[in-house]
Amino acid sequence: MRGTGPRRPWLYDPSLGGVLVRAHRSPAAGAASSVVSDVVWGEVLGVLRWAEATLTCPPELAGGTAWRTAAAAAGLLRRLPGLCAEAGVAWPGPAPASPAGEPSAAQRLRRAADRLAMRLCSPEEGGAGPLRDAVADLAGDVDAVGAAAIALLAEGTDWTAAG
């Protein structure tokens, strides 16, 4: 991790973030579905912001930002079943995680955040609405971000000091 600044400056542009979130609304959706979509994608944006902060912050802040990244991911995962119910979408649970073949937690976090950012920036991915077509994959990517953040925290912990 380096304090070099964000790799994705668009994450911190409030007007662009709102455009990306609203782009996931289904044109035929009613008000409730639009609200649920906005909540889900708004929280995805928050998870991505914390992941980017974790990957680019100075080392002395990495522990706190990694915890916030994991907490944001866990919060969204906790809310997804209820949000799916409100949108009339069955909750399938997160997609199975792909095996971690990357040598470091930072690389796992970067790759998971890249996949999640691609979902946020590609609203056409689910023509019938993102929750209807890709909720399991979205949940899997959010889970991967959280798991990588915890792994990053564990990698930076001095386990010999506990004795």
C-alpha cells in the first residue's frame, strides 16, 4: 500500500457517483424498485471508496481503513436479503468465491474491487435490473472485497506480540 492517492478519482466525484448509481435503475421499475436499486448501488460505491482508501493510504492508516472496508462489505451483505425481498427478487446467497490464487491480500483486494467497479460502471449488465439478474455475483464480489480486506489486516498483524 502506498499513499499515492486514488487510482479511481471518479469514486470521489459526488455528481458522477450519483449518475453511476442511478444508471442501474430499470426503466420499467416502479418507485420502490428504484429506491432499492439506489440503495444497493450507493452502498457498492461506498464499499469501493473504502477499498480504494485501503489500497492507497499510508501504512499507518491501513488497519483502520481495512476494517472499514470489511465492515462496509459486511453491512451490504447483511442488508441484501431484505433489499432483494423488497424488490421482489429471490435471494440466492452470494456466488461461490473463486479460489484465491493471488500471492497477497492487497492483490486480492485490488482484483475484487476492480470486478465490483466494473459492475458499477456497467449498468447494462442486467437489462431487467441488477438484482434480478446478478445479485449472487454482486454479493460474491462484495464478499471477496470484505474477505480480502480482512486478509490484508491479518497480513499486517504482528502475531508474535500476542504471546
